[in-house]
Amino acid sequence: MPAKKPLRRAPLKRKTPLSPTPLARGGARARGLASAGEVARAAPSKKKGAGSAVASAPEKRRRSRVTAPPAAGGRTRRSSKAAPLRSASAEDPRAPRPFVKWAGGKRQLLPQILAKLPPSFGTYHEPFVGGGAVFFAVAAGKKAVLSDSNERLVRAYKGIKSDVEQVIALLDEYPKSREFFLSMRDQDIDRRSDAEVAAWFIYMNKLAFNGLYRVNSKNKFNVPYGDNENAVICDRDNLRACARALVNATIEREEFLDVGRRAEPGDLVYFDPPYFPLSATSYFTSYTARGFTRRDQEKLRDLAMELKERGVHVLLSNSPPAAELYTKELGFRVTEVLAARNVNSKAELRGKITELLIH
């Protein structure tokens, strides 16, 4: 069988950094975003040796198996209605991964989550998309509706989907420094383009203390600098993989209740809300300026019941105290799983904790 022609991206032909687009060079300053030329530039890239320009046919075939990206549009050989689901992220290093670190991210729990999902489904819906680990694992490139009440997060997804090269060009210019971080934190980012919001969101997430995203009552990002020397600000390959994964996704800023209007029998809805508090004083209310209350938790439970009655596949994640809302009498099954949680401002609350999968 003839060797498949490897799919190569242009940047792989040379090691020099991606040249900034006009917006990255001049537009960022015009919009009030500092340019890396004003602060610092990355070290010069290493050049290829003369002998690396040409590779033998076997070598090319070997490289294609390692570096060739999935087909355009994120299509795979497996249909969403075929064979049992499995985690592409766990099996394929080229598969898309969450582009931000997110409190309560589900990448480590993918095996347990996938075991609770149906072998096939229609449209995938994720109203609290967050880092999107479950979406990237089970619905990349497929028909999906991703939503969140966090407008900046939604715009970050839109920026990556519509203009990932611009996002990369901007991130390539942003230096890793406290001074630049603080100047970016003070930006009125909501007035910028989706690509600029995406670059801002990723940069702040990578360098903020412990990867937290938190805003005050005025919707101002207020997490301090984390001094993370090992942070990778611009993962070009993964950002492009995320853009391919999002090609058939609709991305909306909306409340979780809106999924009740559009989910149809056979669709899959995964809810990963802000968790039920472990104590009366531990509500995490700063993910958005409004917060997420007990009444919201009860509305979510009622919505899950309604969707199940309509023939929609439903899976939820939450903390152990939420079990009181999701009883067997109401038609729910609850499974306890252990997860490592490292995104917390209090060190004593990091480590292995019990979470619930509800279906």
C-alpha cells in the first residue's frame, strides 16, 4: 500500500518564530495592548543543520505517523454513532486538549465519565463548558453546542475557532513577566476582538496564581501573578487542534437553562456546574460576578429531570453534598469517583477529593 502523504503545516518547515501579523505588530498597540517589542523578545530560535533539510522516504513516513494532524475539520474515522466511546485525548498525543487550566477540569476523570456515556448520541451539549475536556475527548469536530455564562471564556473559544493564527501571533509576542501580566490585567479587554480576548484569557490563565480565573463584583479579573516559570504560554499545535475540534461547534454565551429549549431526544447533555458547597460558607461565587446559588442547583436538578423524561442522555458532575438533590426516587443514579484537585487558593483543599457522577 502506498504511503499516505503526510499532512504538513507550513510552520513545521522552519524553526523560526511565526512572524506577527500586522495586528500583532501594530494593531495591538493601537488597541492598548502592549507589544512584546516594548517589553522583551524570546530568545532566537535554533536553526536547522544543513543535513536536516531532506529526509529519506522511511523517515518521512515515520514522521507522518507522529506529527501529521487530523484531517481538516477534526473528522475522524469513527462516527459519533459508532462503537463505544473512548478518550481520544488519552490515546493520541495529537488530539486537542483544554487550552486553559480550569478549576474542576475533568481530563483526569475521562475514563470514568466515558463509561457513563451512551455508545452513540446526536448533538453534544455542554452548558458549563469551562476547559472543555469532555467535549475535546468525545465530540471534537462533531456537531456540538458549547455555552457558558462567562462571556470572556465564550469569546476565547470563538476567537480560537475563527482566527487561531491571530491568537497564536499575539501570544508569541507576549513576554512572561510580572510587569506585562499586571498591564494586561488592567486592560479593558471586553472592547477587543475575539482573537485578542482569547490571547488575553490564555495568557492570564497561564500566569495567574495557581491557574485561577476569578473576578470581583465589577467583573474585573483580580488574581495575582503566579510567577510560574514553567508556564507554556503558546502551545501552537494544541491551539490549532482545538480550532479543528471546534469547526462544527456552535458557541454561545447563555445560562444553563437555555439547553432545555434545544436539546432533542438522543442528544447528550453534560453538566459540570460550579459545585454544591462542602459547607455553608464555602460557595465559590466569583467564577462570574453573579455566582451560582443553591436555588441554581435546584433548577439544574429540575432541568436534568425534564431532559431525561424527554429521552435526552444526561450526565452531571457535582460534589457529595449534591446527592441530597439527586435521589433514586427522582430517577437518578449516583457514582462516587476520586479526583485530584490542585486549582485552589488554599493548599489544604488540594489533593484527592470525592466527586459525584450523576445520571
